[in-house]
Amino acid sequence: MEYLPDSNARYKDVDYWNERYRTEESFEWFGDLTKFDHLLKQHVGTEENILMLGCGNSALSYDMYRAGYTSITNVDYSSVCVESMAERHKDCAQLSWLCMDARRLAFPDGVFDVVLEKGTLDAMLVEESDPWKVSESAARLLHQVLLEVSRVLKPGGRFISVTFAQPHFRKGLYARAEYDWSIKHYHYGNSFHYFLYVLTKGEELSSEDAALERRLLVEAEAPPTNIRFQGADSEDFLNNIGL
């Protein structure tokens, strides 16, 4: 509880994370690699070029390195985090660390086989009060990030997203033909389930997900419902009722 912010909004504040990373050694959102390694092995090869989006001080990249993954580029918008992790893992040539905004990734198009995020998108949505309807500002933020993720993926590359968000909440954000990927999801955990989404670049949305996109677009473009209230009655009809 030492690092619990006084408001969820602070999870979107780089100053909060810079301060936290100065003293916190490590923290794992949604469990460590052992909890979902059986799923990761199905979709990520050890020789593939991997981008870890919003790496934080998680041990995930190092655990993957020890498991044989040979090329992992880690980015985070906290310079304190990046400097600390680079120093901690300076002897691991397969791990690189860069300070970068996920909305503006400084990489050419189509350079990564895999983009992996664990809890990064969840942190961007912490101020949302209605999981069924994401605010316009949050939707724009996620759209910027997802466009960048799609851009840096190779054809056939995969975006792996690890989250606590159930499909009926999260798929609506991922199901856009513009991103040029298909969507599959899995879950792991016992008493409480977490979810791992696999979005494959160059594959079409399923008919179900394409229908979801169409429905959400129609809802977004629909004008607000006008509720018409009856005007004030010109007659004092109650007083004119003969009892």
C-alpha cells in the first residue's frame, strides 16, 4: 500500500511514476511470466523481435530473457524507470531500454514481430467510470496508441495485450478494421481471471467483431436523444373540474 496514490488519476501522471520508480524495486501487474507463459509460447517465438510497451519496473522482460527470448526492446515514458532498468540489466545485451511516448513511437513501420503490453492500457483508462462506455478523451488516447502499435508491427506480427478487462469491455476498443488485425482472447488465473488478447496484423476481423465495430460506429454517430417536455398548460384545469 506504500505506493497507492490518493487518486486513480495519478496513474496517468508521469511524475507519480517517476517518484515511485525512484524507490520501488519491482511490481508485477496481473502476475508474473509463470502465470501465462503457456499462452505466450503459443504466439511468441524466442527469436522474434519484441517491443515491450510501458515496461515499468516489471521483471517480465528479464524473465523472458532468461527463458530464451533473444531481442526485447523496452519503452516507458518514465525516464527514471528507463534509467534504473537499463542500469539493473546492463549485462543483458538482448534487452534495450528507451524513454518513449506510446502515442508517438520512434520506430520505422513494420519492424517488430510482437508488441507486448501488460497493464499499460489499463493505466490509461483508470479515470473511466463506466466500463461500457469509454469517454471520448480516453478513446482518442487508446486510438493513438493502437494506431502506433499496428504501424510498427510486421505483417503477421502480433499485439499481445494482458489485462483484467473482460472481452465485452475491451474488444470494442480493439475491433477496428483500421488497425488491420484479428482478435483472439484467452484467460488465466484461478479465483480471479486475467485476460490475454492476441491481435494478429494482416488478418481480418471475425464476422462477430466486424459487426461489433459497425454497431459501435452507429452508436457513436447517432445524435443525442431529444426528450420533449410538455409545455405549461394555459388553463387552470384542476380548478375547473366540477366535483
